[in-house]
Amino acid sequence: MICKKCGRKLDFDESVLKDFVACPYCGSFLPKIVSPIEPGTVEAELKKIVDDFGGLEIFSKENTPQFAKSLMTLQPPFDIVRDKLFVASIKNVPQKLYSVLSKSPMEQQQMVDLCLDELTGFDLPENFAKEIISWLTRVMQMSVIVEHKPLIRKNVSDKILEICYKQSSFLYKQERRQCQYKTCIIGNQEWLAENFHEEKGNNNTIGRPCPREDFGRMYDWNEAAMNVPEGWRLPSIEDFQDLAVYIKSLDYEPGTALKSTTQWHGEAEQGLDLFGFCAYPVERNPETGESQVWFWTSSESKKDDCPYCIGLRANSNDIDFQSRSVNGFYACVRYVRNVK
């Protein structure tokens, strides 16, 4: 079997593959687990939109414009359906249902009830509202009652990690200097598996040593953005969000999975370093004393036009997002690229 979205061949043992609900590389739902949908139905048309996009992510908040654009392809006899779905999109119903797809049955049902209330409150007849919810939940692998369907079942998590935990390296070249960096592949992303630590960029000294010098260097945002190795990119906030979603689909907390197994001092668990990302805490919070590390992103906050950093903290098993000033704040850097 080949995943339609990322194109990776899923050459696993049949006894393992039969339990896959989603692609272990990119998280897209696999066609084999889609229950039969009768051709020529509304659900079939919606399923075609999903397949053409490459997965259920078309219902996510980030892809709302793409979903609206795809609805324009619905022609008679589905033009009335198109109009109903446009109304649902205005109320963010597809996005809300998608957001609870991997949540508990109770949370899913609560969201369905909320969406029904919002649609009927929008002066839609109740039978119309139920019809719309039924179409979307059917395609999203939920019944109207909404059954819990995790993206990837727990009983194959170890096998998936064994396959997806790959380490490699790339050669960073600059003028007459070159340095070998470790990398790790997590899902469909390849990340630096160590902090970027170049001292020279554009003939100038850049960055400064971390408080623990063996943990690399820290940079201001301009330095991080201007010294990206060829073929790589400074990760966006969406890159980190995709990383977090993928890790959560394996039933792990992102912070726990990415943090190193030592050096963390705080209330949360020590890291597991499941993928070789090996995020060490490079400093302590001056107010709380907890260990932490921050990484630059290329995304800016609309509120204050400052770039976002993502943080791993000793008192949390998740990852944090905060905007930081481009002047005077230094953070670590992990460049990323898509797996070829």
C-alpha cells in the first residue's frame, strides 16, 4: 500500500498493517479503513474532495480557504449541498468537528451538539443541521453518535516508532569551513538533532554560547533567519504544530517525546527522547528556576508583529508558544526540511 498524500510505501508486515488507521509518516487516513460509501452520494462527493487534497487535513482551520475553494467544484445535482456546506463553513463546523477527531467519545459528542446548536441558531431548520453534521461526520470516520477513532492505535505504536525513528546527518558548508550535523526524521519532517552552533555568518560573528556551551549556541531572530543552510528552512509555527500533532497521534506528549532524558529539573516528567531530537535545557527561568529551552520560528504574531518561539519547559509535558522581541532575545535554532 502507498499513502496517497506523502507517497511513502507502507511495506509493513500484514499483521501490523491491518491495524493502521493512518499513515505513520504523515498522519493521513488510509483508504483501506474507510467504510464503503455509496457512489453518487453527498458523502462520496465529500470523500473525493478529501482524497484530492490528500487527507482529512482539508477540514483543519489552516486549510479553510482550500476547503471553500474545493466546494466550488460541486455542480448540479450537488449545488444545494454546496450551499449548505458553505453555511456550515461560515460557522466553522468542519474545523470544529475535525479538531475533536482524536478526542474522547464524550468530547466528540459535545462538539457535535454544539455544532448542531450553532447551525439551528443560524436559522437553519433542524433537519438541515443534522443532515450537514451527518455528511461531515460520515466522511470524518465518525457516526452521528460519534465513535472514538484515534489516528494510530496504541498497539502498533512501538512498531511505528521503530520505523520512523531514523537518524542521519548533513554536511553544512560555508566558505572553507564545513561541519557535520546530526538530523532525525519524525513523520514526514527532518530536523536538526542538535542545536545549530555556527559562529560565523556572512563574514560576521553570530550568536553566543549557551550557558552550557556543549549544548550549542543561541541566536537573535535575524541571525537565525539569515543563516539557514541550503535546502533547509527556519521552521514556522505550523511546522512545530504538525510535529506536535504527529507525536500526539502516537499517544505521547510532545514535550516528553522531544526532551532529552537528562538535565531537566522541574515538576514534569523527564524526557524520553523518542526520536533523537534530544532537546536539552540550555538555561533556567530566572523567576521559577525551572529548566527550559526556546527555539525560534519564522512565524510572527499578528498581535505585536514579533516572531514566535516555541518552548520546552521542565514543568510541562507539552510545548509552549510565545512571541519574542527581535532585539535582545536569544534562542536556540533547529532547522527543518521535508522528507524527500
